[in-house]
Amino acid sequence: MYTSFEQVKREIENGKTVEDITRNYLETIKEKESLNAFLEVFDQDAIEQAKKVDEKLKNNTAGKLAGMVIGLKDNICYKGHAVSASSKILENFESLYSATVVERLLEEDAVIIGRLNCDEFAMGSSNEHSAYGAVKNPHDQNRVPGGSSGGSAAAVAAGLCLATLGSDTGGSIRQPASFCGVVGLKPTYGRVSRWGLIAYGSSLDQIGPLTNTVEDSALILEVIAGSDQKDSTASTKKTDAYSTASKFEGKVKIAVIKETFETDGLDPEIKKNLEERIESLKEQGHTVDYVSLDILDKLVPTYYVLSNAEASSNLSRYDGMRYGYRSERAEDLESTYVKSRTEGFGTEVKRRIMLGTFVLSAGYYDAYYSKAQKVRRIIREKTDEMLRDYDFILSPTTPKTAFEFGANDNDPVSMYLEDIFTVHSNLAGTPAISIPAGFHSNGMPYGLQIMAGSFEEKKLLGFARTLTE
């Protein structure tokens, strides 16, 4: 099991081929099929791509990701391959084009090995809401891997591929990274093109990597980041050489949101460990202050009003007429819409569509959606103000370790509160990373979240390296 791209490159220098490495991963995927991480493995495509990369390596023309085997979350389009967002409504749909991130990975000679299971339409915090069954946590198969990018996190943790791409709307990269003990990076909104990402919440979604090391996340970000004419929300701001982000030598100022440590839901063991880390940072000469964010309890409600409103709009196109699933029981236009959407969407997706439609409806728009937009602006302003005074904001990634399957089945609100620490950076549009922080006495990993100012990924990655080495 390879734990870093450096290790893979050393193997190649010692005579191993990319084809050998790819075949090893394909065997491991078969051995660990019970995890249900992959919805489809691109066996032949991956081998063919590996052979091409081997030829390029012989000719010294290979790209910077030559030898890196990557999996894609099943909401990222890859031309000529199925993409379903883990939903029955997109059953048998084949993408007509590749996402910008996929094109950029292939240009640098990555090998794409398959598509990964996720919560349906990226809606969930446990990966229990997939039309194709739940993903299991490699550390304990009775527990969830987190969501919505649960398959992406589980695949890296189990050694099914070296790295994966996920999408993060409210914590969907960082929360499963924490539950599975890997690194999960959500870039600044607009840093990575969303062209070819099946939309959930368009003002919140962002693609990012899940890896074993901070260095590998930095390298992948370097490849996929940048402007894109196909995505008007992609920033034209110049990208950095993220892979050169070195460990911090100087001292930094860190804000710890005190409410995150005062919330009743925070596991005492996680709290104790992170408080010890904070004391260690102080001993190393860094300035660490507990700072109040008195609207912490408004983050989750604001996020769910806005994300569900956007989901209601984005998912209206899946109607049984244009593509995807169509009910066999449909008799006319109206029944085609109603029955196809009723049968094609899962319970959680239907719940969010209905909530989103409600907050956008006449009479409730101002009471909910308009108010949530105002609160979001306040969150952004308070966060920017905090990051003018401090280099980073520190918090737990999740309040607890991975929970057992079915633990939150009858309490959607409890499930939504899993995102209490992660939705902050999506609402503010800032970059954030979850790094492994240790193991609980129950044997499960958990993460530490670091946030930085907008487009300060290089600085963020450098500090994350300092904390992980």
C-alpha cells in the first residue's frame, strides 16, 4: 500500500511500471470489494492509460502526475464513462464530455481508475444515502465513512488508489477525511473550475483532493486549479506553485473559535487532544487566541436554507423527459414528471428538494432565503475580519468520530449537525483543510481543521505540513 506519491516515484525509479502499480490497485479493489467504495472500476481504460504513461516515462515526456492512480467521485464527469451522482435518476447516463479537472489530470498523466460511491447528489454526511448501497469505513465496517465523498475518503484510507477527487458543499471532503483518517482539502470557492461537476449548491460547491499526505494534495491542487472559460465562477486570480509549499519556519497567529470547544456535542477525548495541540503550538512560540464567533449556531441553518434552495433549482432538470430515469408507470406529461422524480430520487434528496422549494416559495422567500443570504454576508464579513488579524482559524473537523450505520436515521437534524464546524468555510468561501489529528480510544480517527484567507492555499498547505510532520 503506497502512502505517498514520493513512494510511488521511487518505485518507478527502481524499475516498477505504472502498469504494475495500476494492476496492484485493481487487485486491492477486488479484495476489498465489501467496502462498496467503487461504483465502477475502469479496468481496461486504466491499464491502457498506464501503458501510455509508461511509454512517456521512457521518452522523458511524462507529466507531473505520471504514476498517480486517482479515483473520481461519481458526480464528476468523464467523457465516455457513466456518471450517476449515485442516483437512480441518472441510471445508465454516460457523460458526453469531461470535467475540466479530469482533463487537467489526464494532461499531467494521472491514471483514472474508477468512479466512487457517494451520497446521492452529494447530499449527506454519512454515505448512507446512495442508491447503490452505503460505503463502509475501512477502520470499522460497522461505521460510516462520512459523506458525501465517503467513497473517495474510504478508497484512499483503504489503499484502493493513491488519491481521489471529491466535492465539498458543506464539508463533504473534510468530514469523511476526518472519519477515515486522511487529508481532505477544500479550496477557495472559484479556485478550481466546477465545469463538469454535477451541481448541488452552485454558490457553495468546490472540487478538491483527498490524499494520504498534504504534499500530494498540494500537487493535485497545482494541477487542477486555475481559471476556466467554461466556468464563469472560476477565478482568474493567478495560481501558486502549491507543491513547493514548505513547512513554516516563522511564528503565526492562530484564532481558535471558542464556541467550537464549548458546544455540548464535542467529544471530550477530541476536545482534550486538540487542547493539548493548542498548548503545544503556544510552547513553540505561536500566538493562539480563543476568539468568539457568536453566530456559530446560525451556520448550519443558514447553510441548509441556501444549499437546499440551490438544490431545488439545480435538480429541477431531472424530470424524466430529457435524460436519465423515466418511470414505466408514466401515462402522460404530468405523471412522467411526478412518478419519475418520486421513484428516481431517494428520500434525503426529496426532503432537500421540498425544503428548498418551500424556502423559495411566495410568502416564505423573504422569511427564509433572503434572510439566510443576509446572515451569510455577516458570516463572510466576520470571517474576513478574523483572518485579517490572524493567519489561520483552528477547530475540530467533526464533533465526534464516525458513527455506526443507522445512528441518525430517525433524526435528520442530528445528521445535519455533523456539518457544524465544516459549513463555515463554504459560507465564507475560504479554503480549509482537514488533517489527521489522532485516534480515539474507540479505534477511530478524527481530524483537525485549519482555515485560511481566500486564495491563501499555499500558506494553508505549508502550515498543514508543519502540523503533520
